[in-house]
Amino acid sequence: MFGVFFGVGLVLGLVNALLVQRSVASITSEANPIKHKMALNSATRLLIITVVGLTVAYLFRPPGLGVVFGLALFQVYLVLSTALPVWKKIRTGDPDIPPSGGTGPAIPAPAADDMFKD
């Protein structure tokens, strides 16, 4: 039963990642994207996923803790799959960062002035 809840945690992590991708795409497509909107969106999404995960873990304890472990493992995977290609490019000194973990053509790194504006 733990494995089922672990799978639910992985699915929740995937849903979170997809929502992050959609949120970033919609906010950055605006003429003047602002950090406040992104932060509020992230905090709300993480609060909801945390409440869902902890509620399932509490209601179906002890196997329900698999949801928390699934969420945690997915986050570790997501951070590593994002950070390792960037770290590799930084070590080689190439300023271009490839999209999605090193596959596809390189995209020039954005200038500091092009980032979110308050």
C-alpha cells in the first residue's frame, strides 16, 4: 500500500512541475512580468500541494506517508535534472544554456536587465 501512496506523491510532484511550467509561461508572456505575481502563484500552489500531501499522510497513516516521500523524491529529481546541465555549462565556461537538460539547440543566456521587473 505504501507504493501506491508513493506513486500518488510522484504524480502530485509531476502536477506541480507542470503547473509551474504553465505559470511561468503565462507570467513571462506578459508585457511587464513582475516577481510578486510569480511568488504569490508559487506560494499558493505549494500550500495546496502541501495540504493535500499532509492530509493524505495523516488520514492513511502509516502507509500514507508514501505521498510525502514521493513528493520529496520528485523534488530532488526535478532540482537535479535542472541544476546538473546548468552546472555542467558553468564549469565548461559556455554562457549558452541548453533547454530541457541539454537536448536541443542552445539558447543564449538572458541579460540581467531582461529578468523580471518589480
